[in-house]
Amino acid sequence: MIQLYNVSKRYSRDSVAVKDLSVKIDKGEFVYVTGASGAGKTTFLRMLYIAERPTRGQILVDGQNITRIRSHQIPYLRRKIGVVFQDFKLLQSRTVFENVAFALEAQGKKRFEVSKKVYQALKEVGLEHRLQRKPLELSGGEQQRIAIARALVVDPLILLADEPSGNLDQDVTMDIMELFKRANARGTTVLLATHDYSLHRRFPRRVLTLDEGKLVGDQRPLEMATAKQ
Amino acid sequence: MLEAIRYFSLRALRNMRQWPFLCMAAILTMAISLATIATFFLIVVNIEQLAARWTGEIQVIAYLNTPPSQQDVVRLTEDLEQIEGVETISYVSPAAAMERFRDHLGTDESLLEGIRADLLPASFEIGLLPEFRHQEGIEIIVARLEEILPVDDLRYGQTWLERFNTFINMLRFIGAFLGGFLLFATLFIVANTIRLTLYARRDELEIMALVGATMRFIKIPFMLEGAIQGFIGGLLSLMFLGVSFSLIISRGVDAFWLTPVDFDLLFLTAGQQLLLVVAGVVLGVLGSLSSLRRFVRI
């Protein structure tokens, strides 16, 4: 589903965010991307939805070389990818329903289809009773669940989450992780960038570890268990 | 298609409702800018109209070296009528000229006692059509007059005409220069106001791009919004001009020292009024487009 070959991202001569990164992620995998602040986790994810272009190397997403993609094709690639951020990125002037519907409207979906899918997505995250509320009237956890509903409502092939639990307490984080696991169980490939090591201890999955832009670890749950022993 | 038009229109209107202050700021900026340009245009047009009235006095007087016979006057008048640009022809015989002179002198007419009645030269006074009341037009006619008439001297207020020409050219130059400057300033102010309104909504633009909206999907509602704001701005500027104009008329234009009694101030024609509103729409759309380019990066 995702393949990176010798990918580097350099912002300036002295600032290298990602260095010679090669990795392969299969369809339906759940992968943590970990590392300290500044390790290159966010840049890695941003390159996958083409918010950044790599300086060197090739990236393939769903068989498509996205390093050579033309600007007008980017929206169509992004429709295959759901993105969740630490700061939620919700439109505060719009209702919960409108925020989730926005993703479908942007893809030109019909009105009846939009209403049906938005309701289903909000039900999935347990917020179907908050349809007409504005995001600021809700808690941080609820806002993140809306953001997840917005990312999932388009049935993405890939779900990218950049520190989704960064602003949330432990209980809410567990709820959010359940949502990601459910999406993954339905076949969505999930990449979750976090520096919270407790997450992969509780929900063991493959872990990619970055340090100063370089891939320094790629462990699968079995290897992790063996390493522990 | 209908669904798309409905969706984009609703989104444009909803955006305007959600950001009433920004929307009003954009509309008022456009209204004030358009009204300023249109006011300037009206000032230039009215000064030109006023100046054009002064040229109504322009005529060419051809003094003849010998008084023509009655038949010659008829023949020459017919020849002169053939010249393009000639509006009126009036023959003044030496006797008629003396009579005029006498009238001019009034109580001092005794000064003319003993002077021959045919002392003054015969002349033709030639009035010109409005489109020939300028230096080049007059020079063409004067050249033809010299061919047809036994001319001794030709008078048409050369110095005044040269000065008038300089004045009109300067007026047009200043009009074009200031008009261009105003237009540039308007474009700059409107684009920046719209940029400011979009800056406040950059999150929305970012999220749109993130969820896979195409450039067309992102741009159309904003362009539509710009068009609606420009349309309202254009109408407002027209209303402002209309009200100001009727106020000036009701106060009496003859109160101004430079306007003749029967002078009617010119207002924008129907076509120009339509152009003003269309200019508002174009301004709004272009302003949105140029600002969107800065904020939307896919």
C-alpha cells in the first residue's frame, strides 16, 4: 500500500527532516511511527498526503508514484487518505454535521448520500446526538472523534494520524485508539505518529522508529515480545 | 449541474452570512473605490463638456481683398457650403461692417463722420460644425477657404485656440494619469481587503485542500462570493453617486461660478452605470482569484 525508497526531505542545507528512508507498509497494516520531537514523524506523514514533496527518493501509494504526481491529481489521491491531527483542524463556525459532511461535499457527493454517510460516521464515533453542536461546545475528546469521523466518512484506504492523542487524557485516548483499531479491522491501513510509548505497549502493532530523520527501528509485535523476554 | 450551482451559491451565501463583518468590509471598500473612480470620471467629463461649450464661439472670419459683386457672393457662398465642416456662412458687406462698428461705438459714433462707408473690408463669417472646432479641423477649413476666396486676412483666434488645445490636452493627460493611479490603487485596496477576509478563513481553505477538494471546488464559491460582493458594491456606489448628484442639482449648479446658466451637469449614461456594476463584479472576482492563489496550495 505504501512504499518509500531512499526518501529524503531537506528544508535547507542544515535542516534535514527525513534522511534516506526506505520502508514498505502492506495493505491493512497498523503501524506506529515513533520518535522524539523533531525525529521526522510529521514530515513522513506530510509527504504521504503530499503536503510536502520529498527532496530525493520515490514514494508509492496504492501503486501510484506520488513523487511524480501533478498538482491537479493531488485532490484525487487525498480522497484515498484520511488525516487526523493533534489540533483536530475543525471548522469552528460549522456544526458537527457540516464538519463531517464537508469531506464528502468536497468530493462532489450527492446530498442524500452525504446525509446518510455523515450520520453513519458520527454513529460510529458515538456522536450522532451532537449533530447540530458547534465544535467549541464539545470536549477535546469529542472534537477528536469528529475529526476521526471526517477522516473515515470517505472510506479511505489509508488513515494517517499525527499525534491524535497529544491533547487528550488516557481514557479518551483509549476510546480514540478503539476507533482506529475498528477502522483497521475493516481493512484501512493505519499510520499513527506518536511519541507516547504507552500506546504501543497497550495496543501492540508494528513500530517504525525515527531518529533525526533516519529509520532506526522497524519492529513487529512478535519481535517486540521476543525482545522483552 | 443544477445541484452544483445550488451548492456553490448556498456556500457563497452562507460564507457571507458567517463572516458579516468581513463581507461588509469588502463590499464597502469596493463601493467607495468604484464611487471614487466614477466621481473622478464625472468631473473630467463635465469639465470637458463645459470646455466644449466655449468652442461654440469659434468661427473663422475671412476678410476679402476686394468686395465681391452680388452674383459673386451667391457663387462663393455656394462654394463655401461644399466645404466639409462648415455649419453657417454669413456675408458681411463693407457697409454692414461699418454699421456694426457704428453700433459698437454707440454715443461715440460721431468719430466716424467723414469716413467712407466702404472703408472696412467685406468678409465671410464661417461657423463650424462641433467636430471641427479644434485646431486641426480649423486648419483644414482655412486651407480650403484660401483656395476659394480672394482672402486678404483670416482670423480665428489662433492664440486662444492654441491655449485651449493645451488646456484640453493637459486635462486629458491629468485625467488619464490620475484615473490610472486611482484604478491601480482601487485594485490594490480591493485585493488586499479580500486577502484579509480570506486570511481569516485560511483554516477552511487548508481543510478543503486536505479532504481532497479540487481547485475548482475551492475557488468557485469564493469567486461567486467576490462577484456578489462586487455587484452589491457596484450598486452601492451607483446609489451614492445618484444621491450626491441629485443633491448637487437640487442645490443649483449655477451656484458654481464657472457654470453657465443653462449648463446641465452630465451623469453616467445607462451603459456607464451598467459598466460600473460589471466593474464591481469583475473586481470582486479578480480580487478573490488573486488572493486565493496565495492561500490555496494543493
